[in-house]
Amino acid sequence: MLRKLMLGAVAAVAVGFSAESATAAPPVVVQPGTGGFYLPPSYQGYPRYDHDYVVFVRHGNHWDRYGRYETLWEAQRVERILESRGLRARIEVIHDHRRW
């Protein structure tokens, strides 16, 4: 009786581990006629140029640079915080022409 119970537990664990062996690799597509493999466009790498976002704050008659941010979301968040404090703020996009 105990032997059948142990054998059943081992079999259940083995079935469970074999079901978990899936991988999450990107799909590889074969182009007909060329014999070559390629990855879909979404997997072909990073953008060529970097974009940064600079937040400016108005002080008197001129604009001062407040900060430089990697994402638009961060820059908009800072702009909203500054405007909630009663300051005028704006965002400018800076294009870095360096390759990745």
C-alpha cells in the first residue's frame, strides 16, 4: 500500500515537471525560397538614435533647465508637479545623434 502511494507521488511529480519545460524564446521564421532564418521586426534590436526630454521652468524673463529625462512619462510627471506648485514648465525633445 505504501509502495503504491510513493510510486503515485513520484509519477505525479514527474508529470508536473515535464509540463513545465516550455521556453519563451522569440519565434524564428523561415523565409520560403531563401533558406535563411530571420527574426520578426519587433526583435531586431534597439532604436538607432536616443531621445531625451528636457524640462524647462520659467523664472522671470527666461527659461531655466530643470532636468533631463530618458522617457516622456518621467518628463510629463515632473512637468505636472512643477505646474501644481504654480510654476510654468515646458518639455523639449533632444535628439542625441549617437548610435546605440
